[in-house]
Amino acid sequence: MSLYLEERIKCITEPKQKAQPKVYIRTFGCQMNEYDSEVVIGKLLQKGWALVHNPEEADIVLFNGCSVREHAEQRVWSNLESLKKLKQRKPKMLVGILGCIAQKHKERIWERFPFVNLVCGPANLSHLPEYIKELNEKEQVLAVDKQERDFKDFCLTFPAQKEGFKSKGYVVIMSGCNNFCSYCVVPYLRGRERSREIKEILEEVKELVRNGYTHITLLGQNVNSYKNNFVKLLEEVNKIEGVEKISFTTNHPKATSEELFRAMRDLPKVEKYLHLPFQSGSDRILKLMRRGYTRQEYLNLIRKLKEILPEVRLSTDVIVGFPTETEEDFLKTKQLMEEVRFDNAYIFKYSPRPGTEAERKLKDDVPLEVKKRRNQILLDLQKRIWREKCRR
Ligand code: 5AD
Ligand code: SF4
């Protein structure tokens, strides 16, 4: 058993010693954020911290937040607002804001929340214990200087161990994104695309297997762009004894190929499930989004996939209310969903993200009411499709 796992189990199950400092962490956002939180927990447990499940008990409260959509940010801000009262009652308790939201707002977080002690971006997370130490002498620490994640320093084996998902282990295979979709803030906050070496990834998977993790999820902003050949990586992970199931997320249609579909069919451990965001069914909007494919190209990809792997389960992301989206554009999105019949769809109302091309060049001109209506129509549609699929 790895030191990390032993420590983690001890921290969760054994009565806490009095002097042991306690951390509470809450994650808002995607699987990458969940993973980052696990790494943070791993780092702190190794330094003798204990994990608690209630901020009331904690010496430090950490919020690891997402910045991709405005709604995600709002959740962090409102939770931070509620934490203010606890901080007044427990002035010695430290508060840290981590992740994309920290990277984006930097020292501006203190204008609204002066009680926050630590602001730490995703590429700086591996040094978190040092920043906490600095808080012995300083009131506040800002750690957002790193642009790119240092894999060597960061991605040791820190298996994610969500309660109820004890067999699920996550491995980051690449980070950052080069796509610069016009609405998206990720390339600005997580930096350019970087891939880890296959050997390193396989070692980490084996370590997870040794620790009892049988379901491995390969994570990255765009795993298909993995520079050392994603299909080859899947083949190699598939060979590892003890691995029972392999999942991966997330994918971009531009970099998704028939070769991947065949690998999904032929490699028995690979889950027959693909998350393939299409974002909009209108070519005009796709172009404004800089997605790099047309509606027809997306549909061709899905047709090929269903030919090669008829039993595949599919999910997607959709944005409604992108600047200039007309009723006609929206109907094309709706028709695409009716045609593909996804098993699941995540539908988002467009929100301008500062610094992105769409925010700089396009007016957010679709009224909120219209966004809400379109959002609801697609939610209802997806619910209906899902019900019909279940019945069958
Ligand atoms: N507004 C709304 N949705 C967005 N997404 C990313 N940026 C924005 C934005 N500015 C959605 C996309 C992406 C998912 C993770 O979040 O659909 O696939
Ligand atoms: Fe954002 Fe596009 Fe990169 Fe996905 S592919 S993270 S939507 S820029």
C-alpha cells in the first residue's frame, strides 16, 4: 500500500490527535478540479494534516473553484459569502481559494473577500503546503505566477478516492488546451497543451492497480490530442493486468478519429462511452465559436462511430444563447440533438468570460430570458429522449 493511501485511510478512520491540523476542501467544477483536490489532499496528508468533512472543524478551509462559466463562479462566491460568518467566529481559521477561479481573479479576490488568506492557481497547487507555512508569518499569500503545470513535481501517485467510488482512480495524461474556442477561458487559465510521457502514465496506472483501483479514468482537457498517441496509450493501459475498466474524458471532435472508435471497439477494457461536445448545430455559430468543424462533419463522425460501435453510449455539451444566435440557429442545435439522440447532454447558457475572443469581439446580445427558454427546451428534449431510450 502506498504511503499516501495508508495516510489517507488513517486520517479518515483514526481518532484525530489534538495537534494534527485539519483541512476541509470543497470542489466546484469538472473532473480535473476533483483530481486537483485529491492531489492537494494527498500533499497535505503526507505533511501530517487530517481531512475533515465539516468546515466548522477545520484549521484551513479550501475552495477549489471552476471559472469556465459564470454560474460556476457564482456558486463559489455565494459559498464564500456564507463562510464569512464562520471566519468571524473562528478568526484563526485560514481560508484558501484554489484552481481556475484563483488564477483568473488573482488579488482582486481580496477586494470582495478580504478575509481570504490564500489565492492559489492550478499550476501552483503542488506547492500548497509551503504557502500554508508562509501564512504563519503573513496574513495573505498570492500564488498565481506559474502558467504551466510541472508534471514531474505534481503527478506522483495521488489516487482519487471518492467515497462510494473506491475502485476509481484518475490519471492526468495531459493538461492545458491549444484550441482557443472563442468562448472558453480554459487556455488562458490552464495554459498551453502539455502531455505526459507514456511510461510515466503507465507507472502511475500500475501503482493505482497495486492500491486496489480497477477502474482507471484518463483525464485531460482534450485527451485525443495527447501527443504520444492516445490510441497507443489506450492499448498499453488495456494490457495492464488488474485494470478492469478504462474511461477517458474529455474529447474534441476535431481530434477524434476512426482509429479511436476502432480501439474502443477492440479493446475490451475500454468503456463503450464517448463524451463528444458539439456545442452548436449551426455552422455559422460553430465558426464564430472557432470549433474547427461543421455540423455535417460532426454528424459524419457520429455516423462512423455508430457504424463501428453500434452499442456506444454518447454524451455531449451544448451552449445556447451564444452571441447572435437566432431562432433558426437554435433550431439546428435542437434538430442535431433529435438526430443523434445522445444518452446525456449538458446544456449551458452562454456567459461571456473576460479575456476570451467572444467577450472582446461579440456583444452578448441574446437576452437572458431567451437563453433560459432555449435551455429549457433542450433539457425537456433530452429528458424525453432519455425516457424513450430507457423504455426500450
Ligand atoms: N459559456 C457557457 N458555457 C461554456 N462552456 C465553456 N465556456 C462557456 C461559456 N463561456 C461550456 C462548454 C464546455 C463546457 C465544459 O462548458 O459547453 O464544453
Ligand atoms: Fe475550452 Fe475549446 Fe479547449 Fe474545450 S477545446 S477547453 S471548450 S478551448
